[in-house]
Amino acid sequence: MRTALLALAITLAPGLVAAQSFTAVNHLKVVPLNKSTFEVIEARGEGARGMWCAASEFAQKRLGLTRGGRIYVHTARGPSISGLGRKGVVFTADPSTLSVPPSTSVSVSVRQVGQGLPIQHAYLFCKDYLIELRDIKFRRMGADTW
């Protein structure tokens, strides 16, 4: 009986994670781990900018944080906690959970635990994925050759 229940739990676990996950504007999956910590699953060769974009969007839309808040790398890029066989980065909105003091940097990375960015700054990386109305107008006017 225990074996059957364990097999059922293993079978259902990926579905439960998918049901709780969030898909950012750049199509990266974000999985909540607790009330202030979440994992961004790497995909399609997205780099640090894409990971920070997804983290900032999740922080605003699911955690309800304002753009004035900060998010931090809790666990640097490495094997995913929630996506078997994938790479991921765990972010947190609570600097007290970090294993090192929070830090800032002029470069954007997901390989340094404690590195933090204002949510507003990280959200600017999402602009790479948004098509703006003026882009569509230029194409309609034949101005797609610059």
C-alpha cells in the first residue's frame, strides 16, 4: 500500500508543481518555494537578464511586492530544485534568509549568492520581450529597414 501511495505521489508531483507555477512574459517558469522564496527555471538559453525579468514579474504579480522592493539571489544558478534535470536560480525577497550579506554589483549575474536588484531595475529587462505599439506602426509604414 505504501509503495502504491509513493508511486501516486511521484506521478502527481510534477502536475502539482505546474499548477502552482507562474509563466513570465519571457515564457520562463517560476515556481514558488515559500512565501518569499521562488525558483526561476532556465530555458531556451536565457541568461541573467531573462532570469531577473521573470523574478521581478513574479515578485510583483504573485508576491504583491512594489517596484521599490528588492529581490536577491538566494541560491546561485545550478541544478534546479523543482525542475528535474533543469537549471535554475532561487530568488528571495527576504534578505534575512541569505547565507551571505546582501550585495550590489554593476554587472547583472545569477551566479553570486546575495546579489540584489531593485524590482524596478530587474523589471526593465522584461522590456526586451515586449512589443511596443510604435514597433508595429513602423513595420506597417514600411520602416522595418533601418
